[in-house]
Amino acid sequence: MKRPVFTFALTLFLVVAIIMACMPQSVQAAAVTIYTTTFNSGYTDWTASSATNGISLVTTPRISGSAVRITNTGSITRTVSTVGYTGISVTSNLAASLLENADWCYVEYNTGSGWVVMQQKTDGQDNSVYSSVTVSNIAGADNNASFQIRYRGQDGTSDHCYAEDITVSGTLGTAPTNTPLPPTATPGPTATPVLGGSVPGDPLTGNGVVSRTVLTYANLTSGSSTAPVDDTSGFGLPSTAAMPLHVFEGLLVLNNEATNGGFSEVKDTYAYTGNADNPRKHLPEFSFEFVQNGSHLIPVNQGLSITGHAYWNYIVGPGRAWSETSDNGWSRASFPFALVQRNANCTHNGVMTFLFNGTSVSNVRYQITQETCAYYKINMWGQLSAAYSPYAVSNAATYKNNHAAEVANRLPTKPIADLATDFPASGVNVSTFGSGVTAAHMTYYGVIINGTNYVSGCTTRYGTYAFCGSMRAPSYSTAKSAFASMALMRLGQVYGTGVYNQLIKDYVPEYSSSVGTWTSVTFNNTIDMATGNYRLAGYESDEGGSYMETFFLAEPYSTKITAAFNFPYKVAPGTFWNYHSSDTFIVTRAMNNYLQAQAGSGADIFNMVRDEVFTPIKLSAGTMTSLRTDNNSTGAPFGGYGLFWTQDDIAKVAKLLNNDNGMANGVQLLQTDMLADSMQKDAADRGLDTTGTPVFKYNNAFWAKQFTTTDGFTCSFYTPFMSGYGGITVVMMPNGATYYYFSDNEEYSWSSSVVEANKLAPHCP
């Protein structure tokens, strides 16, 4: 019997449909060009921000036709709607000429969470030759009506940046229902907030009657900023605050950051700023998305945000929204932020506040009056006009739920004075904790015992910080312990302890140009600061020398790794301790390349620790990024410094190490033998003696101090501790208590706190 034609055709159609459905997305739909330009016809479809000597079309240098020359701090910006497209990629071409030290040219993109550098040039890269960079699958760029690209200069009046061919491409798809609306569209969020949200502690129960003398409605709508005000009374959530009258969801952009604002020096060891104006005295460009959950204002991006500014990057933290009866029907918002020195760990804490309704915002008042930075202390303040683009933020529910979970998962917290009432028979003198450190230089401190975090307040030069629980402190060398060492413990847990004896030379090819000898140096030797390669044998003599200065100042990976290896051979590896932050950078790179050999080229050692250690112990969203080379979120993580802690974050890290044996939620995160050695639980492996006086032990990037009967104890024991530049200590005691403090006056005084903590629970059996 003859088969009907229509049956065969239908069968063929179904087969083809099934095959197409099973094909990878890249086969089903190839990338297409969404926007492209050669600038041969000019740049009239871009928004130009002119500066000294202007922006102009030139024919030299060029790829073809014309290019755009940008001088000084000028920029050209283009908004490209990617609605209907996914897998967004940008290919840019950039050249530069006549750049000098601290001069930069950038290509950047912005998904709504702030500008991200995708290509840059500086002194030494200014040969008028174009280079091309492609960034693919940009997070947050899919189906985005407000995706932006920008060429920008950060240089002197006679220096030039050149913009050439740029293309935005993507895969044609279906736009989701939560596509962000363009700024001119009807606002997305409803004007009536959901009372209470889902964050513990909501809803606010005040009547909104607030006696306010600073940052009043009149101040924020028509006034100006002349000096800092008290943080708590000006920026903090009042006890009588009522729930907000509006929902803030969308993009907040500040205007004229580079030219406005006040500035005063408190300490400037390296003479960064004089009387003249300087970019250090001003905020970087501010453009961040927020969502709101009840009275909680939540930035979409809470980690380190690379701005492209010559000196500053941002960390923006979660704040609050509320209403006051004297604000004429507007709602009020306030949130913490920090300026982080570019390519450095210094962290300067500030606050911003503004009024808002469903469509508009008042001026935004900001001030910075606190830092953890031994060499550069400043006050900054100002009041800037701002633009609010309300729209439905993509994945808003996820950000809201994640923040609610983070607040709920914070360790129980009490004022440190409550130690005396919670341990009434101990006779503990709570004033011992925090002593030995000049109060003006203390960021915060605390004691963790029995799962409760007993915390100090957070003082600034102008009152108490309004968001103490979100105040960021730099890790400095606590990252050697809490990132690099834990990364090696995690690798040991996942891939076996043989990783500890892997050789640096097999995973960091740059060793071959070293003046030292690395043929038999292991990962474990390097995490122990015992590579045998050094110049000066004195206590941290190399660390404070000119060779390490070259390492610390290096921003590109190639320069930094070369400087890290610039120490000659002296002794056999594993036999002598010599402190080098560069060693931790080397072993972090080695671990990264080892991980890629096991898990694929896309693996990243910091992201592994973030996902497999930090996330299970529920650290805050702002801790999930690290300083990296090239001032870029995709650079090589520093390893030896570059994280940012809150009081809750460092308490959870200490709890994992000192109380939970490297386990969370019933899962072993850290390899137990290496952890036991690090926590001084193995008398046969105390580590190496440090040089200098007093002599400490150093094992797997953890320090340890011995206490004996001469200190008033009935036994001898070691206390492992993390230590950071400027005056940072996290000491984990055998009674299960941890004492931590973050300061910046080079004061390391904590032995008395170990003695005092013995009253809470004995260190000796």
C-alpha cells in the first residue's frame, strides 16, 4: 500500500522539529548584530560629554574612515536596547596616545548596576595602535532596554583616547515579562508598598513624628552641603520612623560627581592630595540599581564595583526606607557605601540619603567620615542632584528574598557590655576588649562565644555610624588565612591532600623568569612563607622594602607576577620563614591554575571559595568579591589581601574555623588535617618560627602565639590568629571564644583579651 504523502511530510516535520529542539542554542540561533558603528559618519547618535580640547572626529589613527578622539575627561555614551536578545556580547576597539602616569582610556558597559571596564589603556600602551576586546555573555545585559556602552578618558588636556569600531551582538530570543522599562516609560513599581516586606524586624511601627534639625525636607530639596553632620541623627533610621509611603525600584544616578563636593585631609602619609583640586577629592560616577523589600533598600550589586575612576571603586550596602510626617508626603531613604582605593584594600565608609516618591528623588546628600586605612584618612561630603529611573528590576524578587535570608541568617548579636550580664559569675571586665587601641582609630571589635557575636559600636569622626552592621572593613592579610589558606584546604577536601605538595613551577609558568629558584617549591611551602627565596632575613624586612612596593603598586597581572618572583634563592624551601604578600599571590595563582586543570578553563579559585565555602556559611553579599589585577572583575585575585568584612562576616569565618571544624550544614567544607594544623591542634606540626620578637608560629597562613603558666594559666597552649596590616587581629582561643578588632594605627594589643576571655570559659582543661 502506498504511504500517503502528507503522512511522510508530517513525520519529516516532527523529526526535524525534534532535532532542532535538541540542538544547542548556538546552533538554533546564531548571534546577530544589534548595533554597530565605525564612526565613519560621526557620533551624532551618541551622547557626548565634552571636556578640555573637546571631542572630535579624526582620521589618524584609524582602522578605516574616521575615529573619535576624546581628550581629558570627556566621554561618548550610547544606549542600546537589547530587548528580545540574550547572550549579549560587545566588541570594542581602542587606541591611545601621549598618556602619562595616572592617565587612562576606557571602554565600559553598564547594565544598570554601574559602569564596568571592559577595555583600558594607560601609560606604556599609548602607541596609537588599536587593540580589540570582546566581552561575551554579559550578566544583566539580556533583554535590557537601558544597556549602555561608553568610551571615556581620564587623562590630561594633551592626552588622547581614540574610539573606533564597536559592535553589540546577541542571540534573538523572547523577552521576559520582567524586561526593565526605559527611563521615559511609565514607572513599573506600584506606588503602594507591601507593608512589612519579608525581612525580619519589619514592619516599622513608628508614627513618623521625628524631631529633625539636619537633612530636613528643605535641606534635601533646596539646600546645599557645607560640612559633615552626625551620622546617626542625620542618616540613621529614627526610632519613630514609619513605613515608607512609596516603593523605590530602579536606577539611581548621581550628577556632577567629578566637580562637586567638600574634602578635608585627616592624614595623608604619601601626600596624595594638596590644595588644588584632584579626582581623589570627588566621588566616582554613581549609577546603581536598587529594589525595596518593606523598609529595606537593597542594591542589586553589593560587592566591589569597578568604576574606572583613577583612584576609587565602590561598595554599596543595603539601607533603609521610611517616612517622616515633616517630609510633605515623600519617603526617605538612606544607605551605607564605601570608597575603596583602586588596587588597594583601604576602605573609607560613608552614607547617602535622599527623599523619593513614585517618580522622582530629591538631591542626594553624602558624607565619608571613617576609614580603616593607616596612611590616608579623609572626610568627604556633598549634595548632588540625581536622576531616578523607576522600572521593574530584573530578578527583583531574588534580590529581595536573598537579603531577607541574609538578615535572618546573621548570628545573634548583642552589645559587648552584655557579656557581663550573660556571664554574671565570671567577673569579666568588658572594657579589656578593645583596650590597647586608640579609640579614634578603632573601626569595630567583638567577641564571639557560644554562637553569639558581642559587638562594639561603630564610631566615626562625626557621631556613630548609622549602619554598623553593614560597615565594611578591609581584610588586608586576614585574607591570607580566610581566603588563600581556606582555598588550599578546600582543594584538599575536594581533590585530596596531594595538592599540598604540588610544585609551583608546574602551575605558574612565570616562575621561569624569576631570579630565585622554584624547582622544588610546593604549594605548602609557599602558603607557609617558606619558599627559600628572599633578600633580607629580618622580620618583614622584605615586606616593607622597595621590591615589595613594586609588587603592591603593580596593577596589570604581568607586572604583578613578575614583581612577585623578584627574590633570589637563599635557603632550601620549607626551612626558613620570610614574610612576603607576593608569595600568597603566587600560590593563589598556582591554585587557580590547578583548579582549572581539574575543573575546566572557566574555573576561578576565588569563585570556588565564594560558592563552596562563603555561601554555605552565609556570608553577606558584599563579601562575595575580591580585589583582582588589572582593576577588573575578571583579573587574578590577589589572595594575600583584598576582601571586605562586616562584623557578621568575620564572626562566621572564625566560627567555621574555631568551632565548627570546617563544617557547615552537615557538609565538610575544609580538609580536616590541614585545618587542625592551622588551628594548632596537632602538637607535632606547630609550623615555622617567625623572625623578630616576640617569636610566633606560622602555619598555613595562620599565626599562633603561645601562652604559658607565666601568663597566669595552669597549662601551656597556642592561640592561632589572623593578622592584617594597620592593626587587625582575629584571635581564636582554645575555649571556643574569638576576639577580633579592626583598627588602623599600627596597634597590635590583644594578649590581655585572651586572659580576660579565660573568665568566660577556661582555656586549660
